[in-house]
Amino acid sequence: MARRRHGRAVKRVLLVPNDFVGEKMAAPGIRYFHFARELASDGRFDVTLMVTNDPREVQLPGVRAIGARGHRQIKDLARSFDVIVAQGGLDFRSMVFLAGTDVRTIYDLYAPLFEMLTFQ
């Protein structure tokens, strides 16, 4: 499924954060902002970032931002990507659907609240 760019295979990656990505972000949004930027700068990935806020607020070179619209959108988009990385931004129906596809799906279990418990 990967496309080719300059003779190299390019993986199409969809990033689905569970938080706002834009000018004012909390830790999960900051994390996905940098995640998208680094993957896009590598040259081996076509990166799409699915955000809950207005996609025009995301200004990242080489990253396409799209608005999140739910399960139907995931079903329509899934086969356009080689890899989907989701941090709680998917509903259960979408997770079940993706399990039945050939799309590699990675569930990012980053939980800053649990990290902070160790400091209490």
C-alpha cells in the first residue's frame, strides 16, 4: 500500500490524538504536534493529523490536518492509510472495524494522569 517518493516507499500515517492540537495545547496535543512534525520531516511518511478542533489551526509543514467527524469518517479513510496511531480518539465501533482490516493500528496508551500518581 505504501506509495513511492524519489524511489523510496512512503508510508501513509494517520495520527488521531484525543486532544486539541493548535496554538494552545495540553501535553497530549503537544505530543502529537511533535509526533506529526518529526514523522513528516523524515521523508518516509505522508502524515495526516485528525484533529477535533479546526484543522486550519494546525500549521505544520508536510502535515495534512483534517477535522475529526467520527466512525463513518474512519471507515471511509481507513484503507487510505498504511498505519493509524490513535490516542483514545477513536470510538469502540471504529476500533472493532479497524481490527477487521489490513491497516496496522497502534493504540497509544499515554496517560499523563497515571504518570503523575508516582509523584504523589
